[in-house]
Amino acid sequence: MLDQSIVLIGMPGSGKSTVGKLLAKKTKSPFVDTDNLIIAASGKPLQKIIEEDGLLRFNQYERDVIMNLNPEVPTIIATGGSAVLNHEAMMHLKDIGVVIFLDADLPLLLKRLWNFESRGIVLADTNDSNTNDSNTNDKENSILEIYKIREPMYFKYCDIRVHVHGLGTNKIVAKIIEDIKKGRR
């Protein structure tokens, strides 16, 4: 059904893996999640890589995994949220497929990122307060900072933007297929 690979980019929690799996099923295409490839290459969960090896090593794993993607058949590729921070990797992804930005607004991301401590998300520095309210505010501020930095980059690299707020996974997949067929940008 597809004549080219589809690359899903977006913030952590935007639904890249969930949408990617369903999109692969609907299009009878292989599915690749770059986060899973990083875990396989490193032998560690994403957060452990960041904690033990540092952000630079994590970024290197991510870059290497992406640069080694050269699917022989059209493939659905879900990237990690930080893939957009590496220009070379993003240009490679644009070369091998159409890049779809799953655009989730901040309130939706905050709702979905209840488990972000284990997701391999690098957060902005927080204060040392141990109260739940303070930690919640720190996490929200960290996600907001990540969002502010990455959002313009998602727009820069995407070929097609899909707003995901208020849409179920099936509708998001249908919208992606429709936009690709129409060549919508």
C-alpha cells in the first residue's frame, strides 16, 4: 500500500509508537521503533543510558541507530522525541521517508507523561524540594522547556503535520494515510 517509508516524530507522549504500530498493521508494513533499537544496541533501558552513560552517549546511540536505518521496503519508523535534535539524523530520515509530526498540545502531553521518569526523557534541572506539588510543578516546567525547544524543530523537519488532540489512534492513522495520498504537507 505504501510506496515510501513513514517516519513519525513528535514529543514524548505524542503517540508515535502506538500510532506507528497501528499504521504498520493497516498498511501491512514493517514497524521499527528507534527507542527499541537503542535499548537493543546498549543493552540498557533508555533512562539507565542517560543516568549511567550520560546524555552525549545516549545521543550517539540515537544518531547511530537512525543513520543505520535503510529499509529495503516501505517501513513505519517511530523515533524517540529527541531525534529531532540531531540535524544529520533528521536529514537521513527525510531521505528515506516522509516525516510526519504528531503534534500534541502541552496539556495532552502532561496527561500522558505520567511515567516519564522511566521513559528516558532528559528533564530540565529542578529544585531540591521533596513535596509532591513542587515536584509536579518541576516536571511540568521541564516538559514545557523541552516542548519550547523542540516544537520549532518538529515544524522544521516535518513534511506533514497531524494534530492528535481529540483524535483516537484509528482516526490519527486514517488522517496520516489520507494526507499521504493527497500529498498534503
